Amino acid sequence: MKLGVYNAILHDRSLPEAIKVIADLGLTGLELNTGGFLPSVHVPNIDDILVSDDARDEFLGIFEGTGVGIAGLNCNGNPLHASELIRQQHSGDVRRSIELAGRLGQTRVVTMSGLPGAEPGARYPNWIVNAWNSAHLDVLEYQWSVAVPFWQEMDKIARDNNVKVALELHPQNLVFNPSSMRELVERAETTNIGVELDASHLFWQHMDPVAVVNNLGSLVVHAAAKDVRINPHAAIEGVLDNSFRRLREDEDRTSLGEGEWVNEWPKNSAWDFVALGRGHDTEYWAKFLMALYEVDPNMMVNIEHEDVSLGRIEGLEVASKVLLDAAALAGIPLN
């Protein structure tokens, strides 16, 4: 098993500096963002690498002798977005990332299934859950009709490049739990589309990531280590709380591309992303790693740091200690 870090939290520094951070933490992998919601900060020359062996070799040379290797590529976004501009950008990033993975000798590309609008000509995505109304099933049928041909195309590109595409089971996506994942595989008859098991998005839906790994088995091809703390306010509002605030143009805000922005998190939140160990203890993470190891002894598990109460390096230090302790507790050999 290889333990590493998803690089978005280290976009404030150069790639060599980010690699040193990983090595100093005692980890060996760096998952590189290559598009989608976030810019490809550490791989700015993707187009060159796709056509030039010299550019590829120069990029790979940055990792030589560091003890840290590339641990997958990440282009999380919405490749099925109702907006043509966003859809073209994010779906193009998925294609390029799969091809880039093949060029770099990588076998995993993390992304999301995406979410279309409710009908042709829609302006915004529409997430249907708890579809008790027959019209909601009509919407889902339309959305599957959009998703299936796209993922059939991506599946072929992934096969041609010896890559597995790992879909994060993320809310506000067509695929967000085991049953919807299996529905995609069955409808599209895919062979190279699997799951990136990010525990955090399962925790806040009151799912058990260990049980989900056991349920999905070999469909799990990649993993993220991120924790969630359920807060007392969940007893009042539940976990589907819409108390977000739209940030003004003069406030510090994160772009999601083409006029979409991250909103301010609820002040009295039902749940929060926290560093590993602050929502679930080391013993739980040992069980999580063991479940993944039993699926694939070479599984890559990368920390994603989004605990706003901790600094960039501080949060990685907290998370990496818990993850390394969990691996030791579980007796898992590390690559």
C-alpha cells in the first residue's frame, strides 16, 4: 500500500517544495491535480507532456531520488454539466488526464461521474435523491441517457491507456453511492471505471466506509483519507443543510469555473471536514486501511486536507501521523 497526499493543499508552493513536504511527513505518494474544478498548478505543461518524450522525462525527473512518486491524477469536476462551457472544459480535462496518466505510467485518474440538468436545454445540474415522485425517475432516465455514452467513451480511452478511472462517490453527482455506481457499470458496460473511496463524503451521509469497501470489493480502485465530525446541530437540521452564504465579489472566494464559486460554509454546521483522527480514531482508520488492503494490497490512499481549523502543513502533520499509526496498527506493509 502507498500512502500520500492530494496536492491541492500544496498549490501555494512549487512542485519540488511540495514533494519535500510529502517526504518530510514520511509518506511516499503525491496525487496531482490535472484540471476540473481546480487549475493544474503542478503540471502546467500537460499539452507538452502529451506529445513530447523530452517534456515527459523532464517532468518525471523532478521526482527522481526524492522517495516520493506520483500517486494518481485528479481532475474532479462536472463533466456532464448542463452548461456547455463547463461541460466541455471538465469533460476535456477528464480525457486529457486519462491520456496524461498513460504517458506518465500512471494507472489511476480520480474524477466524479458528473451531473446533468433535468432535461435538454437546462441551465443547471439537478440532483435527484429520494425519487418518490414518478417525474423524478423520468429525470433520472434522461440523466442516464447523457451519462452512459460519455462514460462509455471514457472507458474505451482508459482501456487504451491501461488506466482505471476512479469516481468519487460524491453528493450532487449521478453516481454517489454503491447502487448508483453499479447502475453506471451495468448501463454502460464499463470495464475500466471504478470507485475512489473518499471516506469523508460517506461519513456525513451516515454510511460506513468500511462496509462500503466490503460491499464494492474490486470496484474500489483508489482511496482518499479525509475525516468528518458530525456536530450536535445535525440533530436539528439533519445533514442536508442549505444554510450556505453567497460570498460577495470583494470577498476571498474559490472559483469553480465559468462563474461558479464556493459558498461560505454554514456558521452552525451539522458537520465539518476535519483532519484524520478528529472525527474517527486511529482504530477506525486501521480497519479502513485493512479493508482496502484486502481489496488490493497495492491500493493508493491519499490524504485530502480540508480542516479549516488547521494550517496547511499542520493539518497534514496531524493526518499523516494518524494514517501511519493506523497502517502500523493494521500490520500493513507500505510501499
